[in-house]
Amino acid sequence: MRKFRMCSFSPPSALLAAALLLAPQLGWAAPNDSAFGKFSGDWRGSGQVTATDGKSESITCRARYDISASGESLTQALVCASDSYRFDIRSNVVADGENASGGWQETTRNIAGNLTGHIRNGDFEGNVSGAGFTAEVSLRLSGRKQDVVLTPHGGDVAKVQIALSRAS
């Protein structure tokens, strides 16, 4: 039986999940030209977590994003795991034009934080934060695929890169 590590990776893991919340797919009637209209529904993907010592590990994720009828707010549930790590994130985000802000909670470790950034043409650039840590987040959307890059400041994770696809 594998044991999941509960180490200093937790805040960056939570930040990754918070970042991924901005990668939704619309499952119902939100207008496609709204802030979150190009994102919504179910996504799956994989990528790499690179530690500050240079070691990397594969990670897989699955997510569900629900968007309001106006397309200006979303709720998210995200689970990611590797051989060593697991996290479960719940988030709420609201867009005001190109600006987005909200909060998230990593339920297995009971940590929470905020996110802020800008949404332009289906891409997000911003920051996520929690108690004593921050990270830069970049999401690039292209059709049914998106690339997510998280660069934490501090901790034992240097970078997280994930490619997600809309689940069929």
C-alpha cells in the first residue's frame, strides 16, 4: 500500500489545484463569449511536478467545473494524484470584465487561500496565495486543450506543468 506524503509540497499542490480551477469547460447555457464561456464541464490530464532539487514526478488530474448561467462565475472540484501526492480542491471564482478573483480550499489538508488575475481570450495570468505562500499561474486554452503552468515561491516545488483535455 502506498502512503501519500503530507509534506511541504502541500501548499504548492493546493496552489496547483486552485490554478486549475480557472480551466473550466461549459456544460450548459453560459454564453461562450462570457469570461468563463470557453471553459466548463469535465477535464482530464497529466503532467509533471518538478521539485527544487530537480527531480520530477508524473501527476494526473480530473476536474469538474460548473458555470453560472451568466458565465461570470464558476465553482470547481479538482482531484490530482501521483505516486506520492494527492489533493482535493474546491473553489469559487467570479469575473468582473477581464479581472477574476475568488477563493479555494484544499480539503484533505484544510488549507485555503485567494486567487486574482486577468482573463483574456481564454487565457489566464495571475497569482494564487495562502498562508505564507504565493505562486504565479498561467493557463493557455486552445480548442479542447489547455496548458497549465504553476511557479510557486518557496517550498520544495519549483514548477508544475499540466496538459488537460476536455473529457468526452
